[in-house]
Amino acid sequence: MASVKIALFTPFSPTIGGGSVIFRSVLPHLAGADVRWFYLSSSPVDAPSSTHLGPPIMGGPPAYDLVNTLRLFALESHPEVDRCVRAIRDWSPDVAWVNAMNEGILVGKKLLDAGIPHLHVSVHDDSAGLAIKSRRYRSLASLMDRRNSQLLRRAHSVDVVCNSMREYYKHRFGVDAGVVYRYIHDLRLPAPRDASAPAFDGPIIRIGHVGSFYNSSSEVFAFVDALRSIAASDGIQFRFENYGGVSAMTATLQAKFPEVVENAGNVPEDEVIRRLQSAAFVYSMYSFNPRHRLFRETSQPTKISTYLMAGRPILAHCPNGSSTIDMLTRFKVGVCVSTMEQQGLIDAIRSILTFALDREEVARAADYYCGPRSIDYLSSCFKSSQRTNLEAGFAGSPTAP
């Protein structure tokens, strides 16, 4: 790809969250791309080729936030958005790349209105799905959905975070998006003996979890209760180790079940992977709350890439229709349990403890979810942008993978 200037805008810091992980994984591998990352956050962070544009517009005191959110999504006018758009245009990019979340939706639309040659949009979480989950923004979900659909329909190219989101936007909006997962350039999987059978650390059976529980505690409490029931009946000991920032929920979980739960806090990913390789299995969940249906059906846990690199069986605890089930249907790398009932959870835990994980299946899953397809798709989008600059208008989106 010949040199192309790309201005990436996110309404969050380059160092926080699953979306940032995806962007950081792909940016160094876009050949010929000169990318500058423009972002909103409470304070600047140490990130290469980046520009801090100020604090987020959304958030803060409820009354203040309501005014700003209505300006963004109802009036589609805000001076801080105009300032962000000017800063991006002053850099004279060939491509504007925006994350379709919160302020990013209006920034993208304003860049199109200003005549940006090529707008690429990434969607990591559906805006309406996030709004419905929250109390503060629930009443604005329909409006956010409408603005998001308008942006996606106007964008020159789009990527989403999983196949189910791709199908959802194709059906609802007629948008043909590509799927971009986290890219692992130097993918190293465990040795065959590490991936073929449970590895118990002495008398303690260790279970790993990375990242967020999506502010939903009942599923995790039910899971730990099932662990305690097996421990009592079988005379064994479990240790459920949670890696990532400690929230009020995870602190409560550890306080209630100190004999089972350990919050390890923020640990470098390389070290997390090393520790997970001695776990019997890893845990991933989605909320069973009916209001969270759209979120769980159209999102993809970034932790899955970490789990695949650790090479441990995955226990997915989520309702039918959740995106994680697609992964476990496509590749035999774990067990799915779609119940909150204790006996069902006990049966699933016993099943995952005897699950025979095949290294070749892990390798196929890792190539699918962490391999170069994502880079190939993004490169095809940005090659299209170069044609756009030469032709009178965009000739069509690249073929989605």
C-alpha cells in the first residue's frame, strides 16, 4: 500500500479498554499507513503518534451530561465536536477513521459533511446495545441507534467486531461490513502437552478470568456457588483468579467468597498468559438480563484472544444467542452453559474439567480470531481510499471477509 495519512478518532484513551487493544494490535501492521490517533480522555497518555483533544463530552454530573448528550444525538451540534473535527482536518488526512461510540458518531458525520475523501468506521459495541444496558442513557437508545445507522450507511467502509454484529447490520441497515478482531503478529501457542489436558496446581484447581464482568454479578455469583458446591461434595479446592482492574463488584465477590475468589489486579498480559497456562480452564460470561440481549449478541470479548494464547479450555457462561457461542460452535475449544441453575452449572464445570483440548483446534481458532485476515481487510479499505482520491467519488466498499 502506498503511503496514506490516516486520522483515527476515538472517544477514549489509547491505553484503556478492549477497543484500544484492537486498534493497538492492528496499527503497526498497516503497511504504508501514517496513522495519528486523536482521542478524548480526562488526561493525556503516553502513546506514540497521538493527539489528546481534551476530556470526553459525555459523562459527568447527570444534568450536565444530559444537555451534552442531547446536543450530540438530538441536535447533532456541539462546539467541542467542531473543534475535534477541525483538529483532524488540519492534519490533512487521506482517511478519517472513527470509532462509532458516543462522540465518535457525530465526529464521523461531521467529517463526512466536511468532505473527507474516505471515512472508515469501526464498531466495537453497538451504541443502542450499550445505552439499553445503562440507566442513564436507556431512554436515548432509539435516538442513538438512528444516528449510528445514519453514520454506517454513509461511511465508505466499515468494520465490526464479530460475525453476529456483521449480520445484524447487514439485515437492519444493508451495511456490508468486514470483521476485524485483535491481531496477534507473533502468535505463540503453548506446547502440546500444555494444551492437551487440565493442569492442576497441586491440590488446588485454578480457574482464570480476564477483564470485565460487564457490571453483572448474578451470573458470576451463581458460578462461584456451583464451584463451592462441587468443592464441598468432592473434597477439592478451587481458586477463581480474576485479572484486571478491581471493581466494586469483584471486591464484593472476593469478600463474600474469600476461600475461592482472588482478585489479582492489573498484571501484564504476558504474565497473565503464563499463569493461565496452569489453570484447569478459563471463564467467560455474558449477562442473562433481557435488556442486555443486543449487547451480548453483537459484541466480542477481547479476552478471548488472551485465552487462546494461553491454550486453556473455555467455559462460556451465557444465554443462547450470545456471540461467544458462535466461537464454541465453530471451534471445539470449550463448553457452553446457558443456565443460571446450579445443577446445570455443576454439570458444565464437571464437563470442562475433563474436556480434551486439541492443540490443532486451538491453532485453527487462534488463526481465525487473531490472524492476518483483519489486516488484509483494513488494508483493502485503505487501498480503496487511494482510489477515492483519484476518482470522482467512492466506487464501492471492499469485499468483506
